[in-house]
Amino acid sequence: MLKVKSNSLEKRSPIKIKNILITQPEPIDSSSPYQDLRSRYNVNLDFRSFIHVEGVSLKEFRQQKIHFLEFTAIIFTSKNAVDNFFRICQETRVEMPQETKYFCVSEQTSNYLQKYIILRKRKVFSGSGSATGLVDLFKKYKKERYLYPCSDIRKNEIPQFLSANGLFYKEVILYRTVASDLSGFDPLNYDVIAFYSPSGVQALLKNFPEFKQKNTLIAAFGPTTAKSVLDAGLSLDISAPQPNIPSMAGAIESYIKKYKGVGNGHRV
């Protein structure tokens, strides 16, 4: 569990939560825990993505001097990686050989590949949902020449493992995470703003350089996001995951249950 600084909830008065901003697209699944939060506590939840993905240009790709056909295995950790890899294939008129192996972080990502290839004719391997889940597969296929299509912001687990075990690999940046345009939007209309990545926090500050937290609670998912909140000089009021509370929705619910008798959308 993250240890927060002295400017956190322990030093601030609680508020009664009415309006919550989730800085992600709204889940399609009607059984989302956010829907339960909305109905159970009669709170208003708005979803607005603070960041979005943009593919690199063909010129930017070529400057990296990466040739797809030199690799025997491709590592995919997201749908964005899949989309942009095959976009570049199309733009460069490259057709990957049928023998190419695809190592996907999850079965969901593997299934997404059928948007571009016929799965039954290809060698596709699925991890358990996290980057570390691919480790056993990498150990089994040590002789492959791996290509790791990724964003300009990526986690270190896969490159670290490949390097530590002497496997041949290269990275290629095919897309970037950039701040969305939030003009005409007022974040201070919300009692809680929930962030899920450092990029989201940076997008807030880019769009609102004079942002003052005032009465707004800040929630953060994961230690790197929490650190970004604190480094920005903001107070971290709600953090997830917590012991026995793995989700952001659960952490917000825990706060509401703890302080539901106080205030009316304002600090007391």
C-alpha cells in the first residue's frame, strides 16, 4: 500500500461525495462496479478520457530503422500495439510470414489479432493477462528474434526480462500517449477526480496550468500515478489498490462509506 505524504487525507477534512470524474472512457459492461457505485450511493459519475493514443507517422517509424521482416516473433501488450503494428505493415506494404510467432499479453489481445490475420494459420501464444505472464513463454522460445511494438510510455518488465536472459529483441515506438484537449471543461465541478496513470495527471496540468485543488479530492490508481499526484503538489486523498480493496471503485466506495454522514459536497 502506498505511503502518502503529510498533505494527504489524514490532514484534510472529509467531504460528502456527490460528483465523481473518472478520467477514462465509460465501461461498456453494464455490470461495471462503477454502475453499482452510482446506483448504491446515488452519486453522479462522469467519464472523460484525459489522454488518447496517436500513431507515429511513417516518417517517424522509418527514422527508427526497424524492419519487421527481420524478426521472427512479435510481442503485443495491447490492442493499440496490434492496430499500429498492422497499420505500419499496410503503409510499408509488408506482409508478415505465416511462420511469424505472436506473443500476446492476454487471450483477449490474442483474439483481437483476428482483425488482421487468420488465427488458425498462425502461431499465437497468450499470457495470463500481465507482462510477467509471458515470461514462461519467452523461456521456452529463446531463439526467437523478438520485436516489441510499444508506446513512448511503457512498463519495464518485458525489456528487463529479455535483456537479463540474453534474448534478442528490439523495441519500436509505434504510438504515443498524448493529452486530450479539455477546453470548455471545469474539473472543479467534481468532488473526486480519479486518475489511472501519470499521463492523466500531466494532462490535467497541461490543460489547466493554474489548477488549484481546493475542495476536490484526488484519487489515484497504482503507485506511479500516486507519485505523479504528489509530485505535482496535489493532495492524495484516495489510493488504490489497497489491502482487500483491489479496484478504484472499491476505494471510492470505502471513502463514501467512511464519511457518508459528513458535509454536502463541501469540506467540513
